[in-house]
Amino acid sequence: MCGIVAYIGKKEAYPILIKGLQRLEYRGYDSAGVALLSDGDLNLYKKQGKVANLVEFAADKDTTGQIGIAHTRWATHGVPNDVNSHP
């Protein structure tokens, strides 16, 4: 079972999306990712493992934007790795 969190609004989306993913951690999954729209640019960050791995990976990346989607994945297709992570 996968989990999806989305945000569109006036606040920065990334912290809201990460908090949503953290709330889904009890369900179990093999990877997590986030896509953020900022000034027409789409920034996509995804990582195998727990949300903490994603947070660490994105720490020095551009996480600005007021529109975004985040996703956790169970290995329903393909092996669990960074490439097969969602979104």
C-alpha cells in the first residue's frame, strides 16, 4: 500500500509534505519521494528507505515551492532502490 500527500497553498509545501510522510511511516514502505513546483521548475527528490533518508538527501537541495506531492512506495513493481522510488 502506498501513501500520497499533496499540498497547494500559500505556505512552503516541503515541510508539510515531509510531516505527512512521517505520519505514514507506521504503514511500512521501501522508499519515499517528493516533487515540488517552484517558479515553473519541477524539483524531484526520491530515496530508498525511510523518510529520514529523503530528508537528509534533500537537505542541501532547493525545496522551495508552494505546490507539491509526496509519495511512499511498497515494492509493487521493480526492486526497492532510488530509481524505482516514487513519485
